[in-house]
Amino acid sequence: MDKEGFFLYVNNLNSFNESVKPKGGPGCMVNKGFLTIVFLLLSTFLQGADFYETGLNDFREGRTDQAVLNLEKALQNDPVNDSACLYLGILYQNKGDLSRAESYYSRGRDIRGSQYENLTFNLANLYFNGKRYDQASSLYEMLLQSPGEQRTASLLNLANLSVATASYDAAIDLYLDYLMEDPETNQRENIEKMISLLRKTLDEREARKLAEEQRIQQERELAEQKELEEKQRLEEEARQKLLAEQKRLEEEAKQKALLEDILNSLSNSGKETRSITAESEQLKEEFEESGLDD
């Protein structure tokens, strides 16, 4: 709450007190009590405002420790002072105490006051610097929903984040959107160089991808050709084995037939010899018997 808002609040309380104040003596006590409360509130508020202004002046003058001390006192007296949260977050971040910086940024955002977008942007930057890219991206994208300075700055930072995460297509689109929103930026030359480099990188990446796909296709075709050749070799080998087996069986059949023919021939010759022998024996006997008779 700023000073103007506070005094408006006090004025409304005073008007309410006048409307309910009873007639006579007791009303004086109510009025005194009201003034006491107003005085205490005003004292606390002004004290907090003094601490805040003093702390802010310390911040501007580079008195870091004193600035932290006064801003923390200001926040104690005015817990909804999101500006104090913002500067405390910045001071602790500059000191390297990122945990406290994050705590103050988050606390200030919870207030949802006038510094909400600045607190969100600074917290996103803290996440970005800490390589907490998902959290940073979420906050930047939230800021893109509302027009203004933080939207434009968020476009640039989100583009840089996309480069850091190798999302080059998204980065190019975001850089182009940023240049449209801030055509007079002093970063234009660097951004245009970045866009050119990213496009070149994407072209090279695509060329490597195509080359790799071609290499894989060639290897696949070569493997398929070798597989086909091996299959054909095995089929031919099997065919030759089959032919050789058939030839062997045919040769064996011929040998067997020839053996059977010879065996039959020998068998027939043996029978004829035995017949002649038997007859010869009979003739011999008859001859011998005839000689004895003489």
C-alpha cells in the first residue's frame, strides 16, 4: 500500500467513525480510541516507508548490506510491500545467495501487487541462470500473455533459452517476434547474426540427417543384398548337394543292377557245370561197369 492509499484508508475510517459516533461524552472516548489506532497505524506505516526509502537509497548508492537491513525492516513493518521483496531479491541474487533471492521473488509474487511482472521476470531470469530451464520457460511464457516491456524482454530471453536447449526452430521464431516488437533494439545486428547462424546450423543438421539416413539405407540395402546372396548361395549349395545325392543314388542303382546281372550270369553258369558233372559221373560209372562185364 502506498502513502496515498494509506491516507485514503485512514480518511474512510474517520468518516465511518463520525457516522457512528454517539452524542455526548462517551463519543469523545470512542473518538480518542480511534485517533490512537490511526496514530499507531500511521506511525508504523511511515516508519516502514522510511525504512523502504532509506533502503532504496542505499540500494542505489551501492550500500548493499545497509540496503538489505533497511528493506527487511521495511518488509517487517509492511508485509505487502512487494517492491521491497523485489529489491531484496535483486540484492541477494547479486550477493550470490540464490536461495534467499528466490524466496523473496516468490514471496513478492504471492502478494500480486504492482511489481508482480517484474518479480516474475527476475525469478525467471534466476531460473534461467541456474539452468532450471523448464521453470524459467514457464514464467517467460506467462509474461508473453500480457503486452508491455516484460513481454518484449521475455521474448528475447525465451529465444536465448531456446538456443541453450538446442530448440533452434523455436529460437528463430522468437527472435523474429522480438525484432517485430522492438525494431529499434540495439541488439538487432547480433540477433540477425544469431538467426543466420541458427539457420545455417539447422541446414547443416538437416544435411547430416539426410546423409545419415542415406548411409543407413545403403547399409540396409547392402545387408539385404548380402543376405540375398547368402540365401542364393545356400540354395545353390543345397541344390548341388541334392544333385550329387541323386547322382550317387543313380550310380549305386547302376552298380547294384550290374552286380545283379553278373550274379545272375554266374549263377546260371554254375548250374550248367553241375549238370555236366553229374552226367559225366553217370557216364563214368556206366563205362566202368561195362568194362567189368568184359
